[in-house]
Amino acid sequence: MDLIAKQMEPGLIQLVPNSVHAVFWLQTHFPKTEWDALLNCQAAFEDACMTTLVADARCAGLNVDWECTVRS
């Protein structure tokens, strides 16, 4: 698994890089000022943003562990 997405609370997902490929991918998608937060698992994203990030990561060949939750 390259990226792991963990539900922190409803609508907020923590992104955890789990491989060097994931780190490189994050560095190509976010400014250098955000890298420390991303690499230290301190970044969290809303559902809509996460959906886009996961789709892009998978298109880049990364394996992403993310279970979508459905709000009722």
C-alpha cells in the first residue's frame, strides 16, 4: 500500500504516505511549504477533495487503501 486514508471524523480524512512512491507523488501535488505536514501525517482532507486525490493517485499507479463511507 502506497497511501493510506483514514477516517478521522465524518467528512475528514487523514492521508498517510506509506511508500517512497507516495512521498514523491505528494511532493508533485503540493507546495514545499506543505510537505512537513503531509509527510508527518498531519494533513486531513474533506471527502470531495479526497475523492479527487485518490483518483489521481490511482491513475499514477499508486495503491491506495481507502474505504469510502456513505452518510445516511
